[in-house]
Amino acid sequence: MPADQGQDRTEPASPKKRKEASEKGQVPRSRELTTVTLLLTGAGGLLMLGEGMVAGVTQMTRDSLTISRQEIFDNHALVVNLQSALKIMLDMLAPFFVLLVLAAIFAPLALGGWSFSPKVLTPNWSKLNPIQGIKRVISWRGLMELGKSLIKFIFVLLGAIFLLTSLIDTITNLGREPLLSAMAHFGAILTWSFLMLCLPLLFVVAADVPFQLWDHSRRLRMTRQEVKDEQKETDGDPQVKRRVRERQREITRRRMMAQVPTADVIITNPSHFSVALKYEYSSMSAPVLVAKGVDLIALQIRRVGTEAQVPVVSSPLLARALYHTTELDHEIPVELYRAVAQVLAHVFELRNAGTHTGSEPIEMVDVEVPQELLARQRFGAGPENQ
């Protein structure tokens, strides 16, 4: 039994789920928006281009029917005239068709944006199941579509009744006009009537677009368990991440301990803090902190350093200042140059004189450390101690 079974889908869809839905072709779409856009574009195209198209078709028809006696008996001439007439007609209708194609392409993009999913092209045989089809028809979405169809029918019917009652006199008077004038007038009446019948459908679009956006968000809602599972999948299992961090800290400790024997001095608290410094005059501009730690790690640093005969200096204030102000494998701050220089000079002097074997800590309590550094606890306990 799934963990989220029976839970309410109360959580909004995450960006990850929205992206996955878009890849599957599940984006908000309004068929009413596309349909009404095509109808209005067609009506507008007829208003702009209709007069020219009618005049062109009339002229083409007149020219096509005006045939000489010689062309009547020439089969090749008839074919040439037909091809010419078709070309003229296509040239006249091409702008109108281009408008309709552009409307058909960009109308769906206005709501859900561009979305091409090859998965949609994969055959879904479950859609051929008649039982499932009946369920879709009698579902609340099917009833919603039926309701929209009835509303559109009522709008168009009321609009048609209004137009017929208001234009009845104009239409009956067309018989008194000359033929060409009556045809042009009747075409204008049809075009404007078509546009007026499309305008009420904008109310259907105004209601359908917000509904489709809401319904799309509703269908993508997630349960709290799904949100937790996705968060775990995205960020990783907390237990796995904890084990990875522990492994990284262990690697850092081992690498740090391997650097302790190469240090020139270890400065201690003496019981809580230990930092190991290395300084090579020829290649370093300042001493580098190669190891640091507190409590057990500090004792381990001192033990490893003592075994490698690295001088250990007991200077509590300097040890704490170095620990809190210097990151691993970084140079010490400028403010501690003088204090560290005193320690290194004393250690190098004892080493050159051969009076210190490294088995006993060197006491240096008179090292001056700036007071502002003692208050800096920017880093807290280092990652190797966590």
C-alpha cells in the first residue's frame, strides 16, 4: 500500500513536477481560446481582405469565361487558362490562409506556452477502452464541456436572433439593388454578422481560461508524502548525506594528521586547542596552518607531533587566536605575524642550539596577541571536530 494512499492532495505542485508534466505534454490548454481566436481572425481577415478577394474572384471568373473561338478548340490553351486561374486564386487567398495558420499556431501558446512531447505521440491503447470513454463522458469534466457547448449555442442563437431582427429590412431591400452592388452589400452583411456572432464567445473564453489554469494546478497537486519523497530524492537521503559528511571529515582528518609531522611547530592551549604551523622561507610568504583541533583531536595532533619530534609550544592565547582566525591550509592573518614570528624564532633558536628534543612543551606565556582577535569566533569548531 503506497505511503500517500488516502492522503489529500493539498500541496501545490513543485517546479520539478511541473517540469515533468510539461515534458509529458500536460500543460494548460483552452480549446475555447483557440476556437474563438480562429473565428475572430477569420472574421477580421474577411473584413480586411474580403473586398479585394471578392473583386479578384469576380475578375478571374469574368476573364476565365471570356474565351476566344480559337482557345475553345485548343486543349492546351484551356489547361493554361485553368492553371492561371488557380494561381491567381491562390495568390488572393494566401494572405487569408496565412492569418488562419498563424492564429492556429500562436493561440494555444498564449496559455500554456510551447510544449512538444514525443510521449504524446506514443499510442495509448487505454483510450480505446469504451468503458473508460463512457466514464470520461459522464465525468464532471464531460459535464463541464457539455455546459460550455450549451452556453455557446445559447449565445450564438441569441446573437443570430438579434441580428436577424435588426437587419431584416436591410436584407429584404437587397433585391432592389443592382446585382453587383447587392452581392457586395450582402457579403459585408455576412462578414459583420459573423464577427458579431463571435464576440459573445469571448465571455466563454474569459471564464474558461482561468478555469483551465485552476484545473491544471489542481490535477498537479501533491500529497505531503509526495513532497517529502521528492525533497528526499532531490536533496538526497539525510542518513546518506550524514554518512558522506562523516566520510569527508574522516578523510580530512587523515590528510591533516599526515601533515603534522611536516610542521615546524605545534602551538597548544595546552589541553584544549592545538594548531600546527609550517613555514618555508623560500616558498611561503607567511606561515601556513596545516592542522588544528580541539580536545581529542588536539591531543592526537600533539601525540603525532611529539612522535615526529615537532616542537610543541604552550601559548594559550596564541593557540586560541590561530584556531579561530585561520582555516586549514591557509596562511595566518597579518595581525598574528609578530606573535608567530616570536614563537618560530625561539623554536629555530632552540633547534639550532640542540637544546630541545621535542619531548617537553616549551612554555611561552609572554607572546602578545591582539585583543580583538581573541574575541573573533568566526569559525567555531572546525569541520574535523564535528
